[in-house]
Amino acid sequence: MNKAEMIEIVAAKAKASKAATTVVVAAAIEAISEALAKGENVQFIGFGTFSVQDRKARTGRNPQTGKEMKIPAKKVVRFKPGAALTAAANAKGKKKK
């Protein structure tokens, strides 16, 4: 599913226009991004938790040349799925739409 498909599904379920749903989805993504930029966790009970973690600098290899290179430290976004999301992903007997 991509963003456009998600907007279409949410608009249908909420009985709202696609334009209004697009604004809401964009605002939600922006709010999550801003919270992560501040270093805050974003938790949706049953769905999962977004968090930011530091990745240390390390030495890697260029796969084409085999030459060692330094990979700088950076922050990465992590997602830990909640129990309900994990259960939904593992549900047996459900048909895909």
C-alpha cells in the first residue's frame, strides 16, 4: 500500500473527501516527523512505537573496490510493532483485499 492508496481507504472508511483526508494524513505524518526530530518517541497503543536511536560511526567496505571507508555516526528511526499489529499481521484465515 502506498500513501495514495491509504488516503483512498481512510477517506472511504471515514466517509470523508479525499482532499480532507489528504490534509489529515499529511498533518499526521508531519506531527510524527517533528516529534522524532525533537528526539521524542511516538507511541500508538496497539499499533507500535516510533523512536530515534543513535548509530555509532563505523568502518565499512566499498563493495565494488573492497576499500575501507568510514561511515559517519547518525540518528536512525526505529519502529517496534505493538501486540495488536503483530496479531493482525499473523492472523490466519483472513483474506487479502
